[in-house]
Amino acid sequence: MQPTISIPRHWGYPRFALDQRTKDGIILGLYYYPNGTELAEQFGGGWRYALMPNKNSDELFHFQESQIQPLTPEELFHQITAEIDFYQQQINILNRQLTVLTEGATNG
């Protein structure tokens, strides 16, 4: 069963999704300031997003929905292929370590 989040109809649907990559980072959270509330009066109503600049960051930044810029398909493609290349290198290193380990066990 897929996890489901219910959003009140009068809030409108968020433009961005959890774990979506953007120009400012990866979306880790979202929250809503309903119109007519103190928070909406101070900061503007609508959806807000918590973004982590990159997977190795310990920082979290908060943006209004209008401040977030999605990646172009080309930018997204390059980010994903770079991540695949990185993990492929890690897999190759681990495979070499396993080879050394198994050769040492058979020769030892």
C-alpha cells in the first residue's frame, strides 16, 4: 500500500514533491501557511519547502514556493548521470576489494 497524504482542498496542491531535485537542492519537507493566519500575515500564505543543498550537507534552507526553480530536463539528466557514475565507481572499488579478499583466501 502506498503512503498517502491528505491535503485540504482549499489549500491547493503543492507544486513540488518530496525528494524532488531543484536548483537549490533536494526537497526534504513541505508545510503550508493558510491565509488568515499569523504566519501567513508575516511571511505570506501558501506552500513552503525545506531543501537540503546536497546529500552531504548538514544545512536545511526554507523557501516559498515562488522562490524555487525546478531543474531543466537537461540539468536533471546531468545530475542523475553524475550520481550514477559516482556510485558505479564505488561499486568498482568494492568489487576490487572483494577480488583481493577472495584471492587472498584461496592463496592463503
